[in-house]
Amino acid sequence: MADLSVKIGGLQMKNPVMTASGTFGYGEEYADFIDISKIGGIIVKGTTLAHREGNPYPRMAETPSGMLNCVGLQNKGVDYFIENIYPRIKSVDTNMIVNVSGSCIDDYVATAEKINALDKIPAIELNISCPNVKQGGMAFGTTCSGAASVVEAVRKAYKKTLIVKLSPNVTNIAEIAQAAEGAGADSVSLINTLMGMAIDAERMTPVLSTVTGGLSGPCVKPVALRMVWQVAKAVKIPVIGLGGIMNATDAVEFFLAGASAVEIGTANFIDPAVTLKVVDGINDYLERHGCKSVSEIVGALKA
């Protein structure tokens, strides 16, 4: 067995495979299918300061080689998470990580402060693809200054491992990653969903209630790989790759591009056991190539 352990900031993981926020619930939903403690980390669904109902239905649509969603961060708020969800998941023997979202910097900071007090949550993933309501709805993560401002504020309030999830809907994602690194991020994860839309031609109407939504699945993998490769060359902090990973070969491609760990998202809807299959597949690849640890293939692309 190869050494699959990785370290992201202060986060020690038994293997480099995590679940992407919004695709794995709080982990417990999948416990009937697999031993969730064998996953390197579980990133729970997006959590905000206050309760959010999310967007009206329909808010999911199938597309060629992917899916669109506009769920809208539906959750019951961080206090509900602390009082009702945390007691149920804190004993899971893996890294339980909370994805934090907000509409303004104060929201992010207040949510991060509350989660910082939870002993069994060793890290947060900051979703900076959220619209900044105080600046007309532009996402924090689409400008260097916007990304740096929210990361810097959260860094002052949050003392554990801080992962920043980057939006692909930008011109130069490497610059955004450098801004997050400079503001105190321990790691960056990418990519979040690409903006897309679907149309019902017969009805002449949008398929999604919000017209546009986030595109994920195998169709986004080439874009995600390219961005991970660019970012890994631009920053010194660990990069976590995600976007269209369906099997172990996909995951290995992200390692070769420079990712130190990966997240699996849409594939969980197709196969609830995909994460552990990917872990086994990574080990098989390392053994076939005579590698003793997964770190040997990180950034090993011959280009």
C-alpha cells in the first residue's frame, strides 16, 4: 500500500480524496452505502450565517456530460448546524470541513467565528463565489481585491486551516489565487461551477427558475485541469483540484497538474461509493508506477 497521506495547512488527511460541498450532504446521508471514515475529508453543504430557503424550483437540470444547479445555498444557518448537525457528525473519524458562504464580509466573519469554536471541525472552505450584495451582486472571487478583502477578514477571525474555493468565472484565476494566498489562505480549491444555462425549446422558457446556474460534471474537467495547472505554478500553498472527477484516472490527472488533493462532487450522485473506489484506484496507479507516496506525482506533468 502506497502512502496516501497528505497535509493541507494544518489538516492531516489519511488520503487525498474529499467530497465537494453540496454533493454529499453532511456525510451521514451516505453512511448506509460506505464507511465514510475512510474518506480523507468530507466538506459539508454550504453554511451561511442565517437560514436560507434557496431558489425556487426547478433548480436542477441535466446537460450533456454534466448538470446545472441553482439550489441557492439552501441551509438552516450556522446556529442550527452547531446545535443539531455538529453533535451527530463530530465523532466521524475523518476531517469534517464546513463550506462557509455569505453575502457580505461581516456574514463570512461571523460564521467563521462560530465554527472556529467547534473542536472537531479542523478547517473551513470559504466559498468566495457568492455575490457581494453591498457591491451590486458581483462575486467576491471575481476580483483580486474582492477575494483578498474577504479572506483577510476571515483569516483574522478563524485560527484553523483556511481553504479558499475559487470561481472559474474569471479572466485570470492565477491572480485571484495569489490574492487569496497573500491574504492568508492555507490552501485554494478549484474550480467551483461554471456559469451556464439550459432552454426548453418547445416552451421557449429557461429550464432553471433562475435562468442561469452552475455547470458541473465531466464536461468541466478540461477547464478545471487547465486552471489547476495554472494556479499550482502561481502559488506556494497546496492546491485542491475538483471539477468533473469521475474515477481514479481523473483524480491522477489533477495530481499531475499540481493538485495535492482532490474533491469529488457530481459523481457522488451517480455512484455513492465513488470516493472509496477513487482512493483504491489512486493506490493501484502508484503501485503500477513504482511510487511510494502520492506526493511523488503532484506536479509531475511532463510539459
